[in-house]
Amino acid sequence: MKSVVFDVGNVLVRWDPRIPYRKHFSSDEEIHAFFRAVDFENWNIAFDRDKDWDADISEWINQYPSYETEIRIFVDCWHESAPHSIGQSVAIMKTLIGCGQPIYGITNFSAKRWAECQTRFPFLTEFTDVVVSAHEKLVKPDPQIYRILLDRNNLNASDCIFIDDSLKNIEAARNLGFDTIHFSDETSLADELYVKGVTQLQGMVKQ
């Protein structure tokens, strides 16, 4: 039986950093222009790699002082960017746990926001093991973050199904020998896992 390894953002929990900005900007195009202006993607990755939120937000603001208000929205309203769980994916996770199946995770997350989300979404405490990027100071798709999960749990990549919404993360896992599912639709995930041999989900498969 293959072990199932979940990504978290946009697989188990919805994440969209544009959400808190939609009250501040008039369009997604303006939001993306702001993101480009302040190097948002690289800063977000840096937080996932364990940059300190409190100290390094000040550094970010110092680099882009004209955007202080907008940068502080990211900090003060971060919870709005993770508004809810993804119901069918969580149901699959809970079904497998209920069947005694070990469930694993590999996620890019800052330490502070991971702790926050475990409080808001208690199912995130139910993994058999989860590798969090900030705890390891590594981010996907670095191959080493996948190896940490394998080594820590005495797993073989070929015996694992890795689920992620990011194609580059999927490709990195596939290159290490994982079976993979590129997540795009929660309604088809049970079917895709069942086809790959996760027979505990038979009751969730579409007839």
C-alpha cells in the first residue's frame, strides 16, 4: 500500500495572497503590479525558509518604504489569505487516518503561520509526520526537503504518492522516484488516488 504525502497550501487549505489586497486595490492587475514592485514572491519564499516575521518585515519595509501600508496588510491580514480548508481533500485525509493509514505532509510554510494554521485547522496536527520548510530551512522544490521525509520515516519514494498543486514541486518529487498527483480539482482526487491503489477510498469514488 502506497503512503500518501500531501502538500498543504491549495491542496488541504486554500491559500491566495491576493485576498486581503482586494479591499485595497481595485483589480488583480494592480495587486500583481504591487507584488512585482516589492519582490513579493522572493520575500514570501524567504519567510517559508524561516526568515523572522517580526524582524524581517521591518527590513522589507526599509527596502520599499513607499509601500509600508501595503506590506503591513500582508502581515496584519495574513489569515485572510488562508480562508478555509478544502473540504474533499480533508475528507480524504481523515478517511485514510480512520483506516489506520499513515499520512504525511511536505509544505512550504513559515514557522509562525504554520503554528497559526494548526490552531485554526486542527486536522493539520494529525499527520503521522509533516516536513515544514521553515523548520528545515529548505523549500520545495529542493530535493533535500523530500529526502528528509523519506529518511525520517524510513520510506521509499517509489512507495509514496505525493500530491501538490505546483508543477515544479511535482516534477522534483517525480525525479526522486515518487508517484505523483498534480492537484487541480478536489472532486477528482479520490478517483486519482484509488486508481493508484489507495483502495480505502472506494466509498468516495464516483460511481
